[in-house]
Amino acid sequence: MRVLDALGHALGVAGTMTWEITWSLILGFTLAAVIQALVRRQTITRLLGDDSPKTLARATGLGAASSSCSYAAVALARSLFRRGASFTAAMVFEIASTNLVVELGIILALLISWQFTLAEFIGGPIMIVLVAVAFRIFVRQQLIDAAREQADKGLAGSMEGHASMDMSIQSGGSFRRRLVSREGYTAVSHIFVMEWASVIRDIVVGLLIAGAVGAWVPDSFWRHLFLTGHPLAARLWGPVIGPVISLLSFVCSIGNVPLAGVLWNGGISFGGVTAFIFADLIIIPILIIYRKYYGTKMMLAITRDLLRGHGHRRLHHRVPLRRVGPRPGGAGGQGR
């Protein structure tokens, strides 16, 4: 009976979080589907041909309107790179499409607090700027050429089917006319289903992990792990341990948010939570995909510069924290 009670408790925590975030996922995927249906893939590639500030700003906006699945974002970035986009612009597109999407911000506000949504939209651009500068300084053209040669081999990683499909509306006319046409309805509905299909595995796994951790791991473990009895040490330690936990979780993007809520209620610092969420592009399965896509040297360079780009780690000094706290009945807020 104890085993069944424990399973029931974990599923109850996961179910509560699922109930809170479902509507935001529907809203976010609908908006993303509309934008992707209106903007043709070849247009995106044409706009990302260099690494000028204007181009990187475009890449950020287009990425934020794209998929929120890390695996799909990584595959799409390679697809853009192979079609002529600059490497830096493709990577900026990838970062924005996992860390600046609307649904991620809404779920952060629902499961934890609005301050984390604010941190997402402040920290994301900071990370993009730092990564872009790091790529320009440290990634040589010879390495980019080698990465393009490796990318052109077309080795399979994950979600290539999603990345290769361009279901945008091909007919002419205004945005409104194209959107309300039969082709528009078809494109939006198909993209909406594809968005769900691309992230449902990570969302389910993330919710189950968060439910189990929230229900079974005692608070004392988190207090010791996150050094909650030493405020200064906790602030410094949180941004270090956050990416490590993310690396080991094997869950990416939106699927990480429920576990982030559990970690926050367990005592990790604000910077630790943001570092945990922004580390979704360096989890072990994605590092393996980087190696297949671009080669070992570029995989190491991407990992190095993404870690350098974690400027959001210091956001806990700037974001108002006095009103931040666990949401009643939210992630990790169940009694145990």
C-alpha cells in the first residue's frame, strides 16, 4: 500500500501541474503555428545570411516565434545553416526558439512566479548577445567551414522530419487573406499538431520526473544540496549546480519547467533556477547531436560558448525577489 500511495502522490503532483499548464501550451502552440504558417522557410534563410546585429535581431525574433522543442530547434538550426544561414545566426535562432517562446514564459509564471518570466525575457537576449560575441571572437572560419562540411553529410540526429518540413502558406495575398484561406487553416492545424508531437515526450517525462521528485525527495535533501543555510554560498552555488542538474535530467525546454519549480521550492537560488532552465541546449542527448551535426570540435565550442553566455546567472541581483514564492498547490508545493 505504501508503494501505491507514493505513486498516487507523485501522479497527483504531476496531474496538478499538467492541469495548470495545458491551456498555456495550447495558446503558445497556436500562436507559433500561425506565425510559422505565414512566414516561409526560404524567407527565414534569406534573412539570416550574415552575423550582423540586424540579422541576429531578426534571428532572435524568428526563433521566438518558432518551435519550443529543443531537439526540433537544434535540427532546424542545422537545416538553416545548410541552406545558407550564417552559423552564428542559426545558433541565435536556436537559442531564441527554446528560451524566448511565449508558452515557456506563461508556464514559468503559472508554476513558479512572474519574476521568472521576466528573467527569461531579460536573460534570453543577454545570453544571445554574449554567445554571439563569443562565437565571433573564439570560433574561427576554418572551424565553421569544417562544421558546414560535416552538416552537409546530413547525419541523423533527432527531429529531422520536423526541421525539413515547410508547411507555410505558399499562396499570395495579405497576411489576413492567407491565414483565413483553406490552405491557411490546413497549414496552421498541421503545424499545431507537429508542435505538440515534437514536445509531448519531454513534457510528459518532465512532469513525471517533477511529480516523483516533488513527492518523494525530502526537503532536507534540497536544503543540504543548495546550501540554504548559507545565503551567500547558496547564491554562488545555485548557478553552478543548476546547469549540472539540467545536464543530467535529459529533459529539455518546456519539460524542464516543472522540475525547476520543484528545485525552487527546495531552496535553489533564483540564479540557479534560471541557469537550470537556460541550460536546456547542453543536455547530454543534444551534445551527442551537436557532435553528429557539426563534429567534435564544434560541439565543444558550442558547449563552451553557451556556458560563457549564461549572463542570466546574475539576474537574481536585479529582478525584484521580495514577492517571489511558491505558488499554493504549484510545482513542488505539495506536502510530503
